[in-house]
Amino acid sequence: MIFLQANTFLGFAICWIVFGIGVGLLSPAYQSLISKVVPQKMLGTFTGLFRSLGLISLPAPYLGARLWEQFSPQTPFLITSIAALITIVPIWLFFKVPDTQCGSAELENNLAID
């Protein structure tokens, strides 16, 4: 949303600073979630299909270019930001950290295993 409103260098600089902070906070949590959910033997397949230039991201540049040309340069970014805002609702409702209490000895054992 900051990117859509920026029209000066300072605005774009602020946008990239916020983006960098967001990626820095999100990446470790995302990697941890993926490592817990995807079976160990399927991590490579998952990464190939969903994280790099895989099946889902293949048509994205074409669709973005069509939206850019037919509507406006802001349209692809607006749709992406709306989709991100919509995904917040199911994430907030369904992805919860388990409520477990562990003692310091158990915590040290868990940290030693990792």
C-alpha cells in the first residue's frame, strides 16, 4: 500500500525499508512452518513448485503485464495488496502457536537437539 502511494524517492525508500523489515520478519517463520508441515522427503519438490519459478508463478508476469496495459500500472500491485489483506483473515483464525508449557530443562534439551 505504501508503494501505491509513493511518488517521490523518499516514498519509495520508505517502501523498500518496510518491505525489507517484513521479509526479515516473515522469512524465518515461513521457513519454520514449511519445514514442519511438508514431509522431509518432499521439501525439494515443494520448493521447486511453489517457491521458485514454478507452476504457480509461471503465468504471473504475463497476467501482471496484461493488467498493467489494460487498466493501469498500479492495478497489479493493488490486486496483490488486496489479496494479501484477504489472506490475513484465515491466517489469523487458523494458524495458532500451540499453547505448551515446558520447563527450562526440557527447553534446553529441545535447543540442544536443534
